[in-house]
Amino acid sequence: VLTAAHCIQSKKDSRKRKAEEAIFFLGKHNIETLNNDGYFVSSGVSQFIVHPQWDFNSDRYDADLALAVMIRSIEFSRYILPICVWSSTKSYHDLIGKYGTIAGWGKTQHVELATSDIPKWAYVPVVDYSTCIRSRSEFRELTSPRTFCAGRRTQDIGPCNGDSGKF
């Protein structure tokens, strides 16, 4: 399972999450309910593989990627699908202006506790690095030229704090 390195190794305390302590819920829709409605499966993790260039000491989120190796085999279903990426190009620049879907359980408003129990999604364009860092001052610190940046600034639509999940 592809995840964010900052979910495995926190920037706050540098503690690395132990694989044997993690449980992934694949296909889960409402993250506040404990009942299994038959749509999701859970699995422990045998290993985390964090991108070798992830630097939890840096202010940036460059190379913020990790893989979680599931203990059990996971079958795709209507609710558990592989991540879809563009396959017709190898260059980030070829993707600028193309649209993709972002999703997560993050903040739904500009207030501290307004998160969603169910995932929200938006269809957004990929933007170039200079557009990204000009759109918000904090993006200058969080991104790098390798960062994949997407959103519609004029409508304030994009990924939000907490989209990585609730911990």
C-alpha cells in the first residue's frame, strides 16, 4: 500500500512507527465506525519501506512516500482498487493542466476541528511548481521542484491537512 512517509515517521517527534503496531483498513468508508459492513478488510503490516530521500528533519515534504507491505493478500473489489496514475508520460511537465482526483478525510473548512468521517474528493488540475508556490506562502516551505502539486486556488479546492488520515 502506498502511503505518506510522514505517516510512518513523524516530523513532530521523529519516532518511526513500528510495522507490527499498524493495522490498515482497506476499503473503509466511514472512519468513525467500527462495524465491518462487508466492504473493507483489515491487515497487519509486515514492513514499512520509507523513501530513502525522506528527511523527517526537513521542513519540506519532499520524497514523502512509503510502502506498507501487508501481512495478508488483498483482493481488489468495488471498494479496494489500485491507485491510478497517468501512464502515457514519464515527465511531470507533461501532466501540467491535466486533471486527476484527490481524496481524503481531511479538513472540510478553515477551522481547527472540521474533519470528515467519510472521504471527500475533488477533480483538480495539476499545476506547475512556480504556480504552486505563488498560490500560498506556506507551500514555499512544504514543496520542492519534485513535488506533485494540484488544486484550484481560485475556488480554494485542494488537498487539506488531515487527508493522510486520523492518528
